[in-house]
Amino acid sequence: MSQTTRGRRRVATATPARSRRASVLEERDVATLAVRNGAGTPSERLEVRKTYKLYIGGEFPRTESGRAYEVFDAKGHLLANACRGTRKDIRDAVRAARKAQPGWGAKTAYNRSQILYRIAELMEGRRGQFIAEVMAAEGFGRQRATRAVDTAVDRWVWYAGWADKYSQIIGSVNPVNGSYFNFSVPEPTGVVGVVVIASESRPLPAVTLTEVLATSDVPGGVVNLITGLRRELVQHLAGHMDVNGLDAFGLDPSQATAIEELATENVKRMARPPSRGLDGYDWLSANAQSPYLIGHFVETKTVWHPIGS
């Protein structure tokens, strides 16, 4: 084959380069996404404001009334609008807790320990967010807010360690006059400490905690949170006949007696608030955590078993 033939073949097989077609996005003119007063000047980015809802049955519904109330920071600046829960929201939360209680009570103590530890892991991942919200809500400096958040995370870890050990402290093997073994074993009371009413004036960190619970291994309904006005919610919770216990820690001591009278309607267990009120209680101290606090909301079952020969 001659050089001329080879050159012709090369020319014949060569294809002209295709012109690159412009992208649809490149063809469009760049336009401002936001203007101020129609002047065409780009405005400052609008912050995406967070919507704070209730937490019931593992979901985040709005209150059935559609009402909300304003939440302010320590300096009086508006932070957000929080749902103003109602009596029906309390009923829904108790119903969700009652439905979840058998499954939660059936889990092994070791499994519950793992779940509590998982919550601490997720809170550690959101540590910066919790610190910022505590600073805004409480008016704390960064150092004090950091200490409060770190103590909260550490306390979840602390109680996770006690989840499969507290029965050895609260339970016992009792001496009896006879050929029997006698055991006292703590068991779950029922719907206790499951329905939580967040702080009325500073509910936002508690709502953020429910977002942690929703993405953890806590089954839906084990923890439910209602935001709103205490004077509208506490009496409904105390008088609810399907609630087995009430932790009145956040109440003013002067209100404890009236709430305790409501709780007697179905013989609820009740933990009274600190006698000196919350202002006289050091939540950050080591004395604020104890395995014996678990004993306020467990029932003691005593079992007799004959000693075999």
C-alpha cells in the first residue's frame, strides 16, 4: 500500500470535533435571589427559624389547639414560639406512654443501659448546639453553659452504668424464719416520669433533647414531652387516672400539697420538689445523682421460694 493511499484513509476516517453545547444553567443570566425594597440589591440571608413542637409517641406533632407562646432569652429578646400544650395533648402523651411501657419494661437491664449510653453519645455530638441554647435560654456565659451541658451528658452515662446494677442496691435477700428463700426485687411501676412537662420559660433545650431521643434507640412513647403553661398542664397530669407516678421536682414547694392531693385519687407515687425550691438545689453537684433516686418510681415485688432438699 502506498503512502498516498494510507494518507487518504487517514483523512477519510477522521471526524471533525463537535462543538461543545452550553449547559442549560450556563445559558441563563445570573439573577439575585433576594432584593431589598425592590431595589435589586442582594439582602442579608434570612435565618431559617426552628419550629419547636411537642414530642409524643416518637413523633413531633403540633398541639391540637394550634396555640403557641413566645419564648424569650435572658435579656428579653424573642427566641422562638413554642407549642402551648393542652389537656388533650397530655392525654395523648399518657396514651403513648402506656402503649410503650410493656415493651420498655420487657427489655433487659443491659439493653436499657446500652440505650441510655447511646443517648449520651448523640448528645455529645450535639454538644455545641446544647451549649448555645443553654447560653441563650439561661443567660449563662460559655464556661458555665459548657459545664451544665457536660454534666448532663455525664449523668446519662452515669445512670446508664446503674441500669443493670441498681436492683442489687434497692433489692435484697431477706432472712425469714423457715425453709424459704425470700427475695425483694424492684420492678417498673408503670407510666412514671415518662410524661415530661418542659420548663415553661426555657423549654428549648428540652425540645432539642427530644430530637436526640427520636434518633436514638429509645422506642417511641417511652419519653413524651409537652411544652406549655404549667398552671394549665400540671393539674391534668396529676389527676390523670392512668399515670402511676409523678415527679414534682420542678414545682414550687407551695404547690406540692395541692398536686399531691390530686395524685392520691389513684394512689400515685409522688416525689416532692426540693424543700428549698430549685434556687436552693445544686443540680451540678455530685449529691444530685444517686441510684436511690430510682427507687422513688419502682415497685418492690417480694417472692417466696421453698428451699429444696
